[in-house]
Amino acid sequence: VWLLSRDDEVPAKQFPRRAVIRRDGDADAPLGTAPPELLVESKSLAHNLAATWWKGKFVAFGGEDQNLTAAALRPGAPTSIKSKPWARGVAAFSEDRETFVHRQIPFDAPVVLRGSHAGCREERRSFGGVCEFDGKLSALEFRGRLRLYARANLSARGGGRGVQTTSAPDVSGPWEPFEVVDVLGFDARRRENGAYFAAVNVNPVDDQTVLGIFPVREGPR
């Protein structure tokens, strides 16, 4: 059993931010009692890190995109938008099952998804149409493809958080355009509503469907 978690030792707005992984090596020991192994030490990568198994390898995805170059911004975006070059987009890391826990994810892991990716929904005016990927990611293997879930910011005035998804035949892509997940009876476009992220995995009783948990807020605070 593996437990992947963020393990901040400094305030959230400062560097570095860490993600650790814990292995339960004793069937009689409670999960998380084994010493943690440092997996990544990066404010951007650790912020939204997700992991899954893919073709016998451990695969992790993480990273925000705030590298807001003029080429990436939506036409008509405010000129006052601040760029953070260290937030390059969603990077990917893969390692053999036997050795991954002993390796840290490198800060310069290759980026496989940028905030300007087709279909990505970022409606907040201060981001110029470039997805920040500011919510937790979720990754899984489903029907022979990698599938990734990310936050979709659907209100120009903030709030209005939803979930969007994309898939690819391999870690490096090509990744399909994002599509917003439609949750029956829940309008994520409303400013007072929010699905903060999705934790998704293959349904254990029907492997042709997925099962997701969505922490949500509906209506005024």
C-alpha cells in the first residue's frame, strides 16, 4: 500500500513545497507509519501531484502553468498579467516499480501539458485564458489509455470551479483536447459553486467505468 501526500515544512506561499510517498511494509502496521521517502521538492510540481501505474511503471504528473508568455495568452488578455517562469506546465516522470521510491522527481522533468492546451478552460481574467492547473490532478489508466483530470476555472470573476479531463496513448502524448466533466444537477459555471478537484480511479466492481470523488461547495458560503 502506498500513500502519496504533500508534506510542507514551510508556509504554502514560500519555497520549497514537498511531496512524499510512504510505503506500508508491514501488514500489521497502520498506513503511514513507515518513514516517508521524499519524492519531489518543488513548489510547482508538488502542488498538484498525481500518480498512477502505467505499463509496469510508476508515473507521476505535476506542475502549475503560470509561465504566461505573450504567445500563450488569449487575445485581448490584460497586459498586467504577471508571469512565473518556474511554473512551466504539467510535467511527467516515470520510473520502474522497483526503484521509483528511491528517486526524486527532477525539477526539469519534461512538460507534457501546457495551460494553452486545446480545450483547457481558464476563464479567470487575470490568467489570459491559460490554465493554471491550480487544483489537484488525478491520473489513472483506463481502457488502455492514460487519463488525467484537472481543475477547470469556469467563472471570469473567480469561483465557478469544475473538472476537465484529457487522455493520451502514452505519457508523452499526444494528449486529446480537454473536455469539461458534466456532473448531473451541478452547475460548475456559477461563481458560488465549486468542485475543487476529482479523485478518480477505475470502478472496482465494473472496470469499464470510473469512480470519482468530488469535494464540492454549492451555493453561497
